[in-house]
Amino acid sequence: MGTNSEAPKETPEEIKARKEREKDELYALDISGVEWHSAPGTEQHEERVEIAYLPGGAVAMRSSLEPDTVLRYTEAEWTAFVLGARDGEFDLEPAPHNGGLDV
């Protein structure tokens, strides 16, 4: 007879509290010395999205034009965003101005 080694499931309240605690810890990190990365081929004078990799798989993101406004994402949030983007979750409807056909 085996023992059940699975951890007990979190209640919705426990999940919410854990996520809030993770966010508080993430925003408490000193990121003053992080290295910011932008997409290849972007010019220094162009507006671009920049990201920095943080401990624990977290990611910080900012606009090059607003470097003091930084958003931070846990590893789970960043992974969900990247997978959603790859799956086309955020694609705009094709329109004439962005390469789509005029219907």
C-alpha cells in the first residue's frame, strides 16, 4: 500500500495569497543593476520594449522611452504570456494597414 505523496491542493484563497506574496517579493527586488535586452535590429533612438531576466525565472519589462516605469512578471506569468503569443492569442485581426486583405 503506497502513500499519497501529492501535496494538498491549494484553496482559491491560498492561491490568491501566494500570488500576492510572490508579487510583493518580486517588486521588492533591487533591479538597479540588471542588464536590459531589446529585440535585435532595433535602433537606440527607436521606441522599443526592453526586458531583463530576474532571479527565479522572473522577468522585468519596460519601454525604452519610459525606463522608470517597470513591470515585473513571475516565471509563471511570463511563460503564460510567451506561450499565448506563440499561439496567436494576441494577434490583431488582419487589416489593410498591417498587411491584411481589404474585405
